Amino acid sequence: MSEKQTQESFGERLKKVIGPEPYAWADQIGLGKSTLAGLLSNVMRPQTRTLMKIADKTDISISWLLTGKGSPWINISSSPFPEDPTTIAREPGEHYRVLPPPYVFVPRFRIRTDGKTDDSFYSGQVIDHITFKSDWIIGTMQLDPKNIALVSIIGDSMEPTLKEGDMVLLDQRDRNMRNDAIYVMRRDEDLVAKRLQRGFDGSVTIKSDNLAYEDIRIAPEQVGQLAILGRAVWIGRRI
């Protein structure tokens, strides 16, 4: 950072990293619009809880926001992104903003089917990593790059929704059992991908979309024992 940049205010630095839609950004991290307006205009000093919320929900460095020194992004040394995430994009009129890292490397696992264990993959078996554009992961899908994973499907128990060879993207933040959504759950040392349906009595039915497989009903008092690891949010397949 140049001397001019380090003399800029907290609000000016914050403007650079939140992009052209500040209030949409504030909604995504749970920050009030009036609070954001006060910070951007430097009328309000950032409180500790506000800084903690920004740090918890984004990769923005609080030290950089407060001082203008160092990298705008947290944990640069451990970042999985191939390009320098401190890149500054200069725009007309001497304005500029800090661009997020351009790519996300997502670990890919495998879901295997056999006659005894249904759809399962072992949590330690990372096959490879698949690259996605960060603006699609963060902007379009509104996912946290640190809390996503891919699974590669083998087998037919979730057909026609999930077919052999499909890649499924998981949001590992979503473990709240939305009704009729597909989740990956831990079962002993394995992970299973199934559709979950809630009953009016508080029970949960674990379903395979392939009708050749039987449903499993989980009693209300046992639902809390389900170890849900993430919800399927996207499917990619070969045509």
C-alpha cells in the first residue's frame, strides 16, 4: 500500500472491498443498513462486535480496515487461490477497489454404492480439486469457499436426480434439514447422500429417489443424532 492509501479512512477502505452493492453485502453478513451507512461515511466508529461480524463472515482483514497496512485479505499464506488476492484494480477517476481471489479450489470426494452400504464415501478420500470462479461461488451461489465440497456419484440409489458420474456441490454451512432437500450425512465412518423429508410428528424420513430402495424413518427423539454435513446445492453432469 502507498502512503496515500494508508492515510485513507476506515469507510473508504471498506468501500473498496464490498463492491457496487453495499447494502446487499450488508444483508449477506447480517449488518444493519444504518450501521453500514455510518461506517462508510465515517460518522460512526466501528464497534468491536461489528468488526467481529465482518471478520467472521468475510475474508477481509480487520487490521487492514483499521490501519490500511498489510494485506486486505486474511490468511494469504494459506489461501488455496493461485493468484495474488491483494491485486488492486484501478478504475477511471483514480478510484479502485480490492478484487477477491479469482478462483476457488473445491475438494472432490466420491460417493460409492454397493448392495450393503447404499451411497457412501469415506471422508478421508479426496480424489482431486475442481476449480470454480469465485464470483460464481460467492456472488451467484452465495457460498463460503471455506465451507463447500464436491462429491462424485457412483451408483443408482438417487436416480433420476443424481446419476452415476454426477458432481454434487455441498454447502457445509446448511445443516438445518430443509424439507425435501438432499443432504450428506455421516454414518459411522462413512458419509451418505439422501433426501430428507420432515413429518408433522417431528420425525424425518431418509429417502432414496430410486424407488427400488426403501425409505428409513427416524423417530423424533432420534433426529438430533443425525450428523448432517451439508446440503446439495448444485449438480454438474456430462451430457
